Amino acid sequence: MEVILLQGLLLFLPFAALLLYWYSATVQYFCKMAFFNCWILALATILSPLIALRGRSVENMKILRAVILPLKRFFGIKMQVWGSEHLNTKEPYVIVCNHQASLDLMGMVEIMPDRCVPIAKKELLYLGTVGWACWLCGMIFLNRQKTEDAINVISQTARTMRHENLQVWIFPEGTRNQDKSMLPFKRGAFHLAVQAQVPIIPVVISPYRNFFSSKEKKFIPGTCTIRILPRIETQGLSPKDVPDLTETVRKAMADALSEMSANDCGH
């Protein structure tokens, strides 16, 4: 009798788990986030030894993009891209983008140019095989706690951009932000663009709140819009122009985000 009861319980548990998943938004949220993180970890672990054969190279970023792109289909997220023509240039430039959540990774790979590398906080480098994979893909790491180190990295990156014809992706808010308004921008991205004398291309990802919220534990299918704004030139600008440049770019992005938020509410 005990064996029969145990077998019945084992058969019931998957059914109960499935019911819980379908009828609990919170359970769905945690399951989907677990899948998202496990996907990244598993693929980084599998791919790192393979891309290590080429060594540290921006070309490895193409492989990383290819394995992350399918995630949007698993979660039922549709990507709409406006203004992609602004990225149709072979010269170096700096992309600045608002930062909402780890889901930004899916928007990033949707539009990221072939020779583009993100600048990330140095802590990411120590996340096991994920950090190793990021390093092998040419990602640039910044120690935000040490100003002198950060300045040196920016100066070196400016030289590398021109020499190797790279594009660089930066989140100027510096941290995740799901509020309706953008946080004040840190100036590193703008110092980089001015030092390298390359254009800035602002990218705005629409608010996720209709389908994703870490506070409300919500993660359902939805539509994400990515708006690429016209380039902003930095030719002839000097470090003293960086504060005004920062505010000009932030205002353009904040206005676009506000407009996209209004459109979401209208739907």
C-alpha cells in the first residue's frame, strides 16, 4: 500500500507543478528567470572552450549573439526595431542605452553591430564561465570603484576603437532602473566618445512593465520596442563639453522613453 501511495504521489507532483505554473504568475516569473539564467550559464560553459581556440576576439561576440537570440521566442517576446538605418555605418561609434533589467540582453543582441563590444562592471568578470565567455568575446571591464583605473580603461578603449574599428555599447545610467524616468547619466561614455572623436548613437528600449516586472514578479509574453535615435557628433568637442553633451543625449533619450511609455499606455 505504501509503495502504491508513493507512486501516486510521484505521478501527482509533476501534474501539481504544471498546474501551479499555469495558474501562478509568481511561479511563472521565477521559472522563466531561472531558465533565462541557466540558459546563459549553460551556453557560456559549453561555448567557452570552443571560442577559446580563437582567443580573445570581438569576432566571438557573433557566436554569443547567435545563442542568445532564440530566447525571445521561448518567452514569447516580439521585438520591434525603429531607426535601424542609423546603425548602417562602418566607422566606430558609441552606443548608449537605457538599462532596465537583465532582459536588456535580448534587446542588445537584436541590434548589436558585428564589431560591437559592451562595457560592463568588472564584477561580471568573476562570474565563472560567464565571465570567461564575456572576456573571450572582447568585452571591456570597468572598475567603477577606482576612478583612476576607469579613466585609464576609457583612454585605452578610445585608442582601440579607432585602431580596430570597434563600436562600444554602454549603459550610462550605471545600474538597472525600471522607473518611468531615467537616472542621471554617468559621463564615462561621453568622455570616451569625445576622446575617440566618434559619434554617439542613443538607443532607447521601451518600458517592460506591460509584460515584465521584477517588483510584481510578472513575466508574460509581450512586445518590446527598440528605438535607435539619430547619431550625435562629437567631432571638435573637448572634455569641457562633456557635461552639456551628456545632458543633450539624456534629454533626447528621456523624451523618446516618455513618448514610448505614452504609446504603451495608449494600447
